[in-house]
Amino acid sequence: MLMKILISGGAGFLGSHLTEALLEKGEEITIVDDLSTAKYFNIRKDVEFIKKKVEEFETEKKYDVVIHLAARPSPEDYIEHPVDTALSNSLGTYKMLEIARKSNARFIYTSSSEVYGSASIIPTPETYWGYVNPIGIRSCYDESKRFSEALIMAYHRQYKLDTRIQRPFNVYGPGLREDGTYGRVVSRFIYQALKGEDVTVFGDGNQTRAFLYISDWVDATIKLIYKDGLEGEVFNIGSDKEIKIIELANMIIKLTGSKSRIKYLPPRPDDPPRRAADITKAKEKLGWYPKISLEEGLKLTINWFKGVLK
């Protein structure tokens, strides 16, 4: 049966890949996005596209599923736009929840591993409450994500809304912006290496992250959308395999055949020293686990960038 699905942030990196997967299933997709972070997005004729900030969006239309993705996920970008960042993850979340409530729709929220802050348990389970600086330079993002989760659970408890929250961990792949304040670590490193520029590492590079290829994220999200019996659940969607950022930089230099050198920059404020996902719950309740290795995913991403940068 055809489902009507509303996706905020559907023009972004995650949203565009998810939209493609849902269109292949024959669903009717509406995207609301202000295009503030979108770069590699082509507006398809079979998608209803509304250019608008999510916090300003209202509609009387009814949907079967509401997916709230709209956010500024790059640290440089959200630090530069703290008010917009906080609003999309607070007022924007409220607007999307109200649409879901009036539609009696299933509500899917893409939160972030940032809600854990500088976690003391690695890999980090969903039961960890988080250790964050509520007034720090990153708080516009991580605290607004935490507020969104609280508001979503309030809607679940008070209105019995079918809500599902996912916390992605460092998703990467083709279509991830590499430029300016939007560039995140994998795409930035690949771009710099292919251009023969210095690969810029914040701090000493010993901080760790666990990376997830985009197709694995899409697979998990599809399960989260369609599977019954997950009301009020929260899932880590990521990898439990840590890698040091300096090791990632060297791996990308090697895979691209680049002669780039490593350039160290001052560390970012409040940058968590380690991050990896405990995905036990996703394995048990979603039947999901990552299938693409880091090296394989990097090769796919590098090949895509080679085509884009010709």
C-alpha cells in the first residue's frame, strides 16, 4: 500500500539517499528543505519539494510517516550558525511532531551521537545519559538534539504517538559535502588528498570515531520506518569499530595515492576524545548490522569524488 511520507531535510546528504530508497519502494514523498546545507541534490519530478525552513513549515496535509532529518550536522557549520541550528532541532521538531500528531503518523527522528557528549563508556549504549557542556560552543547542536529527544518522548507518552529515535554515528559516503564549513572529516580528507593539499587534522589526531557507510544507514532507517512494535524506542545506528583520526587520514592518503602531508590544527573545543556505537540493540530488535567495511566504503566514496572533481 502506497504511503505518504514527509521528510524534513530531504535534500541533504542523508535525506537524498533515503528519498531514493523510499521512491524505489513506490512511496509518495514530500520534502521540506531550505537548501541551506544541500549541495549534491537534484529535485526530482516525482517528489513534492517545498523550499522552506522546517521551523517555519506548516501544512494541513496528512501523512503516514513523518521523518525529521533537517539539521546542520557539521561542527564548523553549526558553530557558525548556532541560532538556526538550535531552532531546527527545537521549534522544527515541534512543527514536525504536530504534523505527525494531527496525521496520527509514525514519527522518525534522526538525532545524533553528539547527545552522548564526551562519553565515559565506549562503545556507548543507548542507556548512557550523556556528558555534555550545556553552554559550550557545541551546545547549540548537542543540547538541541537532546531537547528534541525529550520532546519526542513527551509526545509519545502524552499523545501515544508512535515515535522512533535513531542516533547515527559519523555516516559518510557519496554526496557528503566537502567544502567550507560544511565539510566533514571523511569528505574533507578525501577532497584534500585528491587535490594534493595538506590533510588537516584537528588536535593530535588520537581522537577516535566509528564510521558508517551511507547504504548501511539507509538499511537501518528503512527497518526503523517499516517495522512494527518499536514505539518509543531509541537506537544507535553506527559502528563499534573505532579508528583514530590520524589513522583515517593516512588510510585516505594511501587509498587515493596522494602525496598530501598531514597538517595539524588547534583542537576543537569540547571535541569528544572517543566515539563508537554499542549496536547490540539494533542487532537484536532491528536485525541490523553494518555490512560495508571502512576501507570498502572509503574506496566507493573516493571513486565518487573522483567523478565529481573532474
